[in-house]
Amino acid sequence: MDKQVDLKKSLKKFFGFSNFKGLQEPAINSLLSKNDTFVIMPTGGGKSMCYQLPALLCKGTALVVSPLIALMKNQVDTIRGISAENGIAHVLNSSLNKTDTLKVKQDLISGVTKLLFVAPESLAKKDTIDFLKTIQISFLAVDEAHCISEWGHDFRPEYRNLRSILDQMGQKISIIALTATATPKVQEDILKNLKISAPKVFKSSFNRPNLYYEVRSKSDQVETEIIKFIKTNQGKSGIVYCLSRKRVEELAKMMQVNGINALPYHAGLDSKTRERNQDMFIKEDCDVIVATIAFGMGIDKPDVRFVIHHDIPKSIESYYQETGRAGRDGGEGHCLAFYSYKDIEKLEKFMSGKPLAEQEVGFALLNEMVSYAETSISRRKFILHYFGEEFDSENGDGADMDDNMRYPKTKIEAGKKLKILIQTILDTKEKYKAKEIVKTLTGEKNALIISHRTHEKHFFGVGKDRDDKFWMALLRQALIGGYFFKEIETYGIIKLTPKAKAFLNQPVSFLITADHDYESNKPRLSSNKPIIEIDKVFMDLLRSLRKKVAMEEDVPPYAVFQEYSLEDMALKYPISLKELSQINGVGEGKAKRYGPKFIQIIKKYVAENQISRPDDLIIKSTGANSALKLYLIQSIDRKLSLEDIASAKGMDMVKLISEMETIVFSGTKLNIDYWINDIFDDDQIDELTNYFMEAVSDDLHLASDEFEGEYEEEELRLFRLKFISEVGN
């Protein structure tokens, strides 16, 4: 029997699948042949199988390096779910007590353990290295290998020591490096650092055709929009990403108030709370997780139906990784991002204190994210181009699954302008990044342009008739159209392709769409494709049983049966263990372990149902700022100096007055007489009281005009506060 047949048999036996996905099989064959192997496969593509199955088939223990304890735990649960022997997979890290550590080592020595998951920090310890020298290691799997690269979205310095740790172990073993997000630059960095000179590379398409990509303008009502979206998708699992911990907490509370079963997740929560919230999400006791990127790699839930970004992430890779949590089972996955350039400016400020080299990387990645958000071409094409993959935006798989393609904008002819752009890149000797090229076209100087004396050249300002947004849109779309490329080493210098040089000699039509102006854009609503209709009542029964079994076993529901296995059951109604073992994702082991209870309920349902087998929303406020409100009221009651109150909360006076206005304008009294009496004399108080009593509006500009600039804006705002508090509340 040949290896191919054996592999498929093993796949069915251990995991219940009849066929491999994508490039899994050749990647597994490569590793079994003791080749160094590099697997680049998108989230949901089945990377883990590339080392899980070989580990079960090889002599010795496979060493799996992974960055997050939560991620390791999920994988261990999955592997243990297919075996009667719990010791088949272990985690070795600092969270284990002495008894647990001893048990792990005993299982390793006895040869029971086939997969050992370890964090790079734990692996680097001398006693860990010394112990691993004594057992047979089948191979090393480096999961989330982009963590090695400074150009990756989740760089971990400790990952860069893996090669030296491996050398210390003294065993000649194969390496398999796996990542879900890697640009050509990052791929190069991974191989260089692991000293893999001639790997077998298996790169799957990064296209996730079931995901729908959408970007909406971010307004002051973004939380309301998010809640409305979730309410229209009631009962579906989803993740909402925010950049700050504070926002995570506030939004989670707001959702709870509005009847959404949501929980927060961020690094500021204690580990028990984080673990509990994550488990509740995985075990379907919670519908929505509101999280920072701390949640990024710690989740393996196949039926996440939407991923919402309250704030735009720092890079395309981060965005791809996070949106990749949706629809991993091949079902519906809506990826919605809210975008405002103000958020980008905040991220730029955060980077300003970092070393220059780090800033350069950060800005380059951030600019790509801005381009994605503002582009009017196919978002799928944009993402895939970033990862070095071409895509047919008209006929490709999932071509209409983004807002730009479903609601296209009018295209304009830009062939003549493209010629000017190409010529300008030639004239500047292909030494500039996009920003400097655009500035050269519009005639805007900066330090780099002056240092190269470009501002003195005849072509400087040749594109003044169009603004920088037009030229940037043209450059981006020409880049994706194959006229330019970004040099890997310099990451951002624009170089011409032969296609661009041919265009200069013989121009052809080039249509572009103008980029969106998200600062003035109103949100656009859209909907995803409907998913396949199945027996919903029966699905609920199956899910309920799965949840019960999962609780009894203390495992996540998907470790019992995955969502697509339940859907297959809902279509085929298996009434014997043999039939159940033929269900997608159900092997012999699972059928025997969990099958009897499911067979019982399916038989009953089939018999009872005579089955022939073969509003507009009112969003409630949480009072997210209720703690601050209480503090301000109490402090003012105690007659504390307003400057001291502002300082205590890290605010300036303008911000403090705004917060006080929010309190007063919503109907709560604030007695600030003690402060007013300090800054105004009696005559001024009378004068201002009479004005506000008689004025047709509380508009401060009108008040300032009336008093001909006698009072500062801050003084007028404070007096208006006093007035409204006394008279209006």
C-alpha cells in the first residue's frame, strides 16, 4: 500500500476526514521525508494538520513552539479528543505545578506523548534543554513563525533564539515553520533566522472566498452601529476588536445593557478572568467577545460569523490574521471595519517615541492599512496583492464579496496621468517611496526632496492640477495592476516593472476609481450572502447536546463535533455508528466516544417528525463614564479646585469643562459657585446672568460678540454651566 493511501487512511482514522485540504498532503509528505518545510497557509487553511498528523505517525515526540498558552491549550484539547490516551499531547510551561510537570516528563520518557507544546521562553531554559536531550524528538514545528520577523505584525524577540536552542539540543531534526500571514519580506526573514537554506515551500492561496470585506466611515455613533449590526445577527458568534482596554470594557458593558451576551478580553484582566471569558466564548456560553489584539492568536473557534474592528489595526497582516478568525468552517464570515484617519494619527503618535528603525517599519505597515481602508478597488484583490498573490476581481472565487465590488463606483480614464506618474518615477531615478513621489507630482517639498534637490527639477509639480489623494489612488491601483513593485530590501521604494516601461512606449487605457473620502462619507449598509438553509430546530437540538457533552467532558464544543459535522448530520440524519463515522469530520474514535448519545437523539427526531432521510433599535447607554461622572460630582460637592480635579484625571481644563457640560446638559445639577465667585466679581455675575437670561441662544460666539471679547471662551463656558445648572436643572 503506498504512502498516499496510508496517509488518507490515517487522516480518516485519527481525525475523521476523508480528504486533505489544499497543500496539506504534500507538506506532510515533505516532513515525513525529513525535509525542512515551510508552510504558508491562511487562517482556517488547516496548518496545524501539517504537523499534527506527522507527529502521530513518527517515532518520538514532536516539539511544537507556539506563542500563546491559550492556543496550545486549544490544540491539546483537540488532539486529546481523538485519542483514548490523555498523555498523547501535553503543554510544558511555567503555569504547571511540580506534580503536573513530573507527569508530563513521565509521559515523554515512556513514549506516550506525540506532541509537546512549548513557549519559546520555556524552551530556552537550561533544564528544559537538558531534559529534551534525553528523549527522541521527531521534528520541530515553529507555529506562528511570523513572530520571528521584525517586519511581521506580531514580532517576538524570543523567537529569534530558536535556532541556537535547537543547536544546543544536539539532535539533527527537521524543522517545519508555519505561518498564516507572511509577505515576501517576512518569509525571507523567517528562513534566514532559522538557517533553513533549501526548504520545501508550500504556499496556499490566501483567498478566503467566504469572507465578506466591508469598511464603513467611523462616526461618533460607531458603538450604536456595532450594536445594531450584532442585533441583526442575533445568536451568531462574533469578535469585536478595539485598540484600547478601556474601550473594550466600555463597549462590552454597553452590549450587555442592550441584551447582547458579550464579554471583555484584554491583557489587563487577570489570567483567570481571561481564561474564563475565552472558555465561555468557545463553549458557546457567550456570543460576542470584545477584545484587544491580545485575543488574536488565542482562539480556535470555527463558527465565528463576524469580526468587527472598532479601530483600524496597525497592519494588513494584523487585519488579515484577525479577520481570519471568521468563517473558518467555510460558512458565513462578515469582516466589518470602521475607519477614520484620526485613528491613524493616534497610532502614529504612539510610534513617535520608538527607535527610528522601528518607526520606519511601523509607518510603512500603517500606510498599507490606510491604503486598504481608503481604496475603491476590490478589497480582496488589494489584500491578496499585499501577500504576493494575483486575483481576478471580476471572475475570481469570492469576487463580489466586498463592499467596493458589490457597490462599485464610477471609473475614470487615467491613462495619460499614469504616463506622467511613470515618467516622474523614472525622472526621480526610482529612489522614492510613494509619499515622496506624490509630493514631487504636486510640488510639495519635504526634507528628503530638498536633500535630493528634486524641487529644483523641471518636472517638480508636473501633476499640480490634481490633488495628492488622486495621485495616491492612481499609484496604488497601478501598483496592483503590475506597473510597479516595492523593493523587498528597502520595503517601500517604488520600482518600475517591464509593463510600465512598455506602457511609456505604447500607452493603453487605464481605468481607476477615485478613493473614498471617509471623513465626509456616510456609512453604507450591506449584507452578506445568505448561508445554506438547514433544519434549524434539529441543529439547535444537536448544538444543545454537543454543549451538554462538552460540559461533561470539560472540553470546548468543537472538540466534540465541529459545526460542519453537525450541519452534515442535519442534512443526512445518521442513525447508526457506521453512518455517523461517514459524517464529515467524524472518525471512528469520535463516533465511538460521542456517537451513542447523538444517535439516540437523531433516531428519536427522525421518528417523531417522520423524516424521509437521503426593529429599529433603541441603543441603551451604559453610562460608560459613570465612574468619572460620580468623581466629578463628588469633587465639586467638596469644592475642590477645578484645576486639581482636571490634573487628577489627566485632563486639561477644556476637557474637564466638556465633561461637566455633559453632566449638566443631561439634567444633573453642579454647584460651581465657589469657583465662579473666585473668577468673577458681583457686577460681572449680574451682567452675565442677565445676558443668558435674555439671550435667544446659549451660543458662546454670540455671547463673545455681545461682550466684545471681554471674557475668555473658558470663562463663558463655565458661567453658562452655572446658569444652566441653576435655571435649567
